[in-house]
Amino acid sequence: MPDLIHDGDSAAAVSSLRSAVMLLARRLKHQRVDESLSPTEMSVLGTLARCGSATPGELARKEHVQPPSMTRIVALLEAKGLVRLEPHPDDRRQKRVSQTEQAEAMLAESRTKRNVWLSHLAEGLDEDEWETLRAAAPVLEKLAHL
């Protein structure tokens, strides 16, 4: 793999990709169903949807926040009826956080809204651009999880 930062063409591509991903992410964040939830709260719900139940400490690591912050976020989500706390099966000192049916429904509605919005944007692409984007999607997915 070449040194992407020092190769002029690669550095320009990395910069363009960073800029486009950030702008698209900001615009997608505005396509929320529940405006009362913060982006961090939505992210925690998304993590629970993808990974299943977790302890607050596990969620803090996955979300890159401090454990006390995650404890507050979980308490807010619990008060809104979006998560429930259950005893940990192996360690009674711990709790497991899982999403509720209300959270599942809200996330499904949010995904649908964002997919529709993104589909409308994609209608502005020509066929070659759409094919390129479809081919790039798995690579972007991999990059997001490295």
C-alpha cells in the first residue's frame, strides 16, 4: 500500500473522501424521526441494534465515551422507554442494557426515512455514477469498521 498522505493524488482523494463523508453524515443526521434524541443517544441505540445487549462499560468502549457519560446516557434512554436494564447473567454486580420494542420501531422508521432521503439524492446520479457508488458501498462499509 502506498503512503497515501505523501502521494499527491492519493492525498487529494483522501481529503475529498473525508470531506464528502463528513458532509453526508451531517446531512443524514438531520433526517431523524425523533428530534428529542441526541446524536449520541441515537448512536447508542444503533449499537444495541447491531451488537445486541451490552453492559454500560461495553457500550462506553464501543461509543468512545467515558463510563460515567454512558451511565447518564443509559439513564436518559431508560427514562424515555427506549432501553431496559436487566441483571447480568454471570455477574450480578453488572447490568445489561437492551433496546425496547419502542426503540426498535423508532430505529426502523429512522432508517427508512434516511434511506428514502438518500435514494432521492442518488436519483441525481447518472447510471455510471450509480454503478460506481454501488461498487464502492462495500468498501466504505469495510473502511467504517476498520
